[in-house]
Amino acid sequence: MAVGIWVLNDQLDLLQAALASSKPDQARVVLVEAEVSLRQRPHLQKQILFWSAQRHFAQELRRHGWTVDLLEGESHGEVLSTWQHDHGITELRVMEPADRPIREAIERLCRKAGWNAELIWLANNHFLWSPAEFRDWAGSKKQLRMEFFYREGRRRFDVLMEGDEPLGGRWNFDQENRKSPPRGLEGPTPMWFKPDAITTAVIRKLEGLQSLHELPGSSRPFKWGTNRVEALDVLENFITTRLAGFGPYQDAMVSKQTTLWHSLISPYINLGLLRPLEVIKTIERRGLEEKVPLASLEGVIRQLLGWREFTYGLYHHFGSQYPTSNALDAKAPLPLFLQELGGSGMGCVDTVLTDLKTSGYAHHIQRLMVLTNLGLLAGLEPQGLTAWFKAHFIDAHDWVMQTNVVGMGLWADGGRLGSKPYAASGRYINKMSDYCKGCRFNPAKRSGADACPFNVLYWDFMARHAVRFRNHPRMALMIRQLERIDGDELKAIRATAAGFEWAQPGQPPCS
């Protein structure tokens, strides 16, 4: 029997389950670089990272004695069928993909191609909670809230605990971690890397394919790490230069300061180059040794042990119909400026999109309170916006974006993930950023030609959904405020909102 191990491009870990099921002299490893993945028009920075990290991992496997084939071709089926035949593969082992559609696609491929090899799935070991364990935790709970899941995770993995109680006597320090940015706020210089020969070859290949597939974003400069050693360096850099300052300004947004104190490790964890528990335990140990403020330390742990694991668990718990959710009946197509990564006329949106175009990155508040907040208020169609997020962000995968965009950002699931929509006006953006400075829209106005579109859309959103939210425990106050707006002004607000040319090709939406 000839055993083959197919390593998917977000499973780049020597300890991943399929590799752990065998030994270097007992199996042949295959990785695939298929151009079919470009049909979804991924951001150039994202695709460079995926393919370069995969090529670097092939090298690492060979150094550890594995026989490795890195195949390039148009489709996975084409190259894998030939590979299995040429090497007499009778058993193909694959670690369960984190993304549901990938497993479905592999099973379809197996049936369609008529592979002789038996397809063997190994349970995914890149998360701390398996889907079955999460399902057991969820049980018959009427509401699944991250806070309670996070506390269970702290107890289960003994993170920031003193016996059965949280370190410092509190489970979270959110109130300390929401400071507005003072003028001139600057974060530490992030750790970036120069492309090596492998990465340069990938950049050139994708630049050659860019016009054919209309790939968005910029390919250069490419500064992300592409192997485990570099990923560990980024983690170390975060701990030594950014961890202590992470908490207070983690929600802040500052022009030309895209990274601030954010860790920049999510792409590496999601590819398997860093292991979640090693990251959590390292941050905990070093943070306590170096007397990092507990608010900052807990804030990072909350993102990793809480939110990351929670959204992955919900993704599988909610099932295959969740992505089609559209509780608010949002139908507007994506505006042109999202496709072109700029040109909205709004200072906040264009600042975030410019950074995204260059790096494939924006931090979590830029995503939630600028981009998905805009999608929520404008009624953008959830599936289209989710696909856009999945294609454009360096750390994006299906399991990440379904819950974060459909649930957290757009409230398209009707509250299954979050109890209320994260709807915010321009006042929030003005408070938490410097984006409004120099913008031609006035963050204090809610009607008229120079009114901030976020203000206009915020009250238009409340008016559109007033019946739904009038008795909602966390939204009723805003509906009462809506009802106090003068009738003529409300008509002006709604007329301004209706005048935004969100769906007109070639027209800036706020002209």
C-alpha cells in the first residue's frame, strides 16, 4: 500500500494530523499550487503569502526527511490524478479542512475524477476546541455568548487563572481597552521581511497572471513572513515591543498607523505556521514575567482563546445554511469603490481601503466599525460582502469571514451570534480615529450635501428597521431617539440616503 498525504495550504505545520499519522519513510507528501484558486480574485498579497508559504513549507518538509511533490497546474483534479497514478497511491490522507466548502470540493473531486486511492480524513488539530466539543458546550443553550465560552476556555486551558478565579479578580478589561487616540499617536515599527528567492518567484508568477484574472491589490512591496521561523519572529517582536501597549488603543484608528500595537500574527496562525496554544501560553508566560499590564495581556488572550475559537466553533455549529442568512433583507450590490479599493470620497473608508490595497490588512476595528458597519447601514447584500472580505484580507478564510461578516458585522443572522447590530454613526468614527480630519463630510451633520454618510445611513437604517427594533432591549433607545427627530429633517435624511449612488457603475457613491 502506497500512502499519500495531501497538505492543504492552510495546514503548514509539521504536527498537523495527516503528517502526524505517518513517518517520512512511510508516505509521500503532495502540495498543490492550482490556478483555479485565482478565479475568486484573491488579493495579490494574500495569494503571494499562500503560495510562498506553501513552497517554503515544502522545503521544510524535505529537511525533515519527507518525500515531497509540489505540483503546479490549472486544477487540483488534473495534477492529483496524474500524481496518484504515477506513484501508485492507494490511500490519500488529508487533515479535515477548517473551511466546509473545501472538504465538499475535495469529496466532489474524488468522485468526479474516480480516484483509486481511498480518501482518509484526519481530525483537524489546529484549533483548541473541535466542532464536537463546541457542540457539547453549546448543548441546549438558548443563546451562545462569547463571554461565557471564553471563561470556560480560560478554565479548561488554565490561562490567566488563580485556582478557579480569573487573575486579577476580573474576566475582562474591556473598559480600559477602548481609549480614543490622542493627537500624534504612533505605534512601534512592525516587523516586516524582504522577499527571498522563493517569494520573488511567486510574485513574478502572480504578476504574470494578474491581468488575466483581474487580481486586486498591489503585489509590491510584499513584507509578510512566509515560514515558521519568521512567524515566530513576528510573535517575539509583538511580545517585546507591542504587547504592553496593545490594550488601551486596540480600538483606535489612526491614519498612516495601520498596525499600531496589533500583533500581526493572525495570518500565520490561520496558515498553521503558529500553533494557537503555544502562542497563548507564550504570551501569558512572557506577559506575566515582564509585568505587562493585565488589561493588555487579557485583551490579547481574549482575541485568541475567546473570539478565534468561538467563531470557528459557531461556524461549524450553525451549519451549511448559515452563509445564506439575510435577516434584514439587505439586497444592495457592492459599490464600485469596494471593488476598486478606493474612491468613496469618505476619509475613513478611503484610508482603510488604501491600506488594504497595499498590504491586504486592516485591524479588527477598521473591519467592524468602518467596512462592515458601512455594509450594515447601507444594506449591502451579505453574501457579496462576505465574499469580498474573504478575497481581500491576508488572514481571511471561510470559517473566519462567515461568522465575522454575516453575524458580527451585518447582523444578517438575526442575532444568533451577537444580540444587537454593531451599528454606529460618524460620531463613533470621529471619536476613535483621526479619519474625519480633512474629510469633506461633516461628522456632526446628519442631513444635507455635506453630512457624514455614516450619520445619514445610521438614521436611515434605524428608520428602515424601526418596527423590528422598537422593542429590542438594546436598540429601543435608539428608536426612541429616531422618533424625536423632526419630520422634515428625517425626510431630508432619508432623501440624502436615497441619493447615494451605491450601485451606479463608474460613479463615486458620495459625489
